[in-house]
Amino acid sequence: MSFKDNLANFAVGLVNGGYSDKEISSYKLCLIFSLLCEDGDLFLGKPFSSLVLENKADALLFSVRLYDFFAVLLYGL
């Protein structure tokens, strides 16, 4: 499955979860930003990849941690 397909499936999952178009756009922007930062070594220690790998078995925990990660990126919380 291609990255584009995975991103589309991610967006469909968010729509089904009741997220607005603006929230979905923000999530996708943060996702792409995180991947580019890791690829360009702007994130020390690959925190986004670690988040995904450490929480892939528990979807609920992953969702919460992903939200927290993106909140830091967007709002500096």
C-alpha cells in the first residue's frame, strides 16, 4: 500500500471518528511535517517513529499519544 493510500485511509478513519475537515487537515499536516523533520534529522532521536513503533499494538493509547505529540507541535504544550 502506498503512502498516499495510507494517508487516505487515515483521513477516512478520522471522518468516521467524527473529526472536522479542519481537524483532519491539521492532523495530515502534522503527520507530513513530522515525517519530513525526521527524514531531514530535525527531530533528534526520531520521536515520531518511536511513538508509532512503541504504541502500534494499542490503538487507543496510540491515538492519545499521537494527539499529545501533535498538540506540542501545534501549540507548544
